[in-house]
Amino acid sequence: MESSSIELPGSEVEACVLEGDRLSVRFSRAFIVKSMTGSAERTRWHQRGELILGGVALEGDLPQGPLVCAGGDVGENVYTYRDMIPIPLDSRGRASCNLRFAGTDQRLVAQGDSVMLRMFDVPKYIEHLRPGA
């Protein structure tokens, strides 16, 4: 079985957009790590995507992009994903994000009632990650 997740540090955000009570974090280049059950080896890819929080309340100002994510947390009910976002992600209930960006004090802090990750286009291969290399 394969598992995939977005690595937040280094992922490129083209814009953070608030439309009504819907917040979109638009990744122009999200870095994805894929692994297979039972294998220590992994692969790195990149792909466009969008993290969407519904019923959102924003804390502070909306960061102005483009930005490079330096890491942070994405919350889904009782789970907190640190520096990553699992693929797929589509959930109702308590949702949150608290993202940091490289080279700036800007932060994206928001709470919502749903969270969804949409990926676009086809993932593009970058490299093979071997343990100890």
C-alpha cells in the first residue's frame, strides 16, 4: 500500500485567498513524499494543490504571496499534522491551520469547520530517497 503526504517546509504557496468563509492556500509547488508499506525507500514529487478550510475564522492578516512555507500545523478534528498534510484529506468537524513562511514574520492562523486538500495536474518525479543517503 502506498502513502503520500505533502512536506510543508519548502512547499511554495502562490496565494492565500479568503472568499466569504472559505480560505484557500494555493500551492504552486507542493513537495510530496510517497512511500510503500514495508519499504524503507521513498520518492519525492511535486504537484500543484490547494488546502481549503470552510467556515473559517482568520486570526490576524492574510499573508501576501508568493511565499515559501517554513512549516506548521494542520488540524483535523483530534489529529494535528506537523509539517505535513496527508493525501487524501477531506473532513468535516474542527479544522485548523497555523503556517509559518520563510523570510517573513507573516503567519497564517485560522480555525474552521471543514478541511479538504485538492491536488491538480499530474505529480512530477524529483528524486528517490534512500535511507542513510
